[in-house]
Amino acid sequence: MTDATMPVPSHAPTVEELNSYRGALPERMGIEVLEAVPERVRARMPVEGNTQPYGILHGGASVVLAETVGSIGSALHAGPLGKISVGLDINATHHRAARSGWVTATAVPVTLGGTVTCYDVTLTDDEGRRTCTARITCLLRDLPPGA
């Protein structure tokens, strides 16, 4: 059920549940959630299949990975508050190219509020070298009727 909207769970979802509801784009890009709690989310993505014409990881792919981990963290924070999380802003700085293997993203909160969350996201290659730094801000909204 990867193309469905993730239901609002009555419990904190497991990594397995998050991977089964990751959505069409993260699935297509091969993103795998490794760890997920509001205070730290980690996921990885293969470089292969996500490259630009020069054979290096596409910068937009890095941003998709960063937004995925930040959004998951924000959603995990929002759920117990009876809210949903929607993206408000994301920015990224690319530091070095990745040509093969995997990139791993780690999101840690800057702030976890009742209206806004903000996460710092670091992407690293298989050797632990930073490839990208991103920041994602999400707006917390009340659950829509019937959700």
C-alpha cells in the first residue's frame, strides 16, 4: 500500500509501517527508513538510479531524502498533538559529490513546537563524509474532519 495516504495511526508507527507507507516518490528513489522517533530520524537512499547526467547524485534527490526524514520526524511529533505536518520551507547546501553506494540522512530537531517544527538534516556517503546539509521547517495543522 505504498501509493496510499498514510493513515493517522493510534500509536507511534514502526519503521516497517513507515516504509510500507513511504509514498510513491520515496519508494521510486529507493529510500529506506532506518530509525524514526521525533528526536532523530535516519534513512538511506542508493546513489544508483538517482544521478544526474555527470554520474553523480542529483542534488534534487538529496533534497527529497532530506525532506523525507524531516517530514517523518515532524509527523511523529505532530501525531500525539492531534495534528498533521505539512512542509513549509526547505533549503540545502551540497558539499561534495556521491558517485556510488548509499547516502544516509539524519534529521535532528532544532525546535519541536505546537505550530512549527524545524529539523537540521545531514547527509553522508558510505565513508561518513558530509555530502549535503539541509534544514526543513514544517507547519503543524489540526487534523482535518474525518481523519
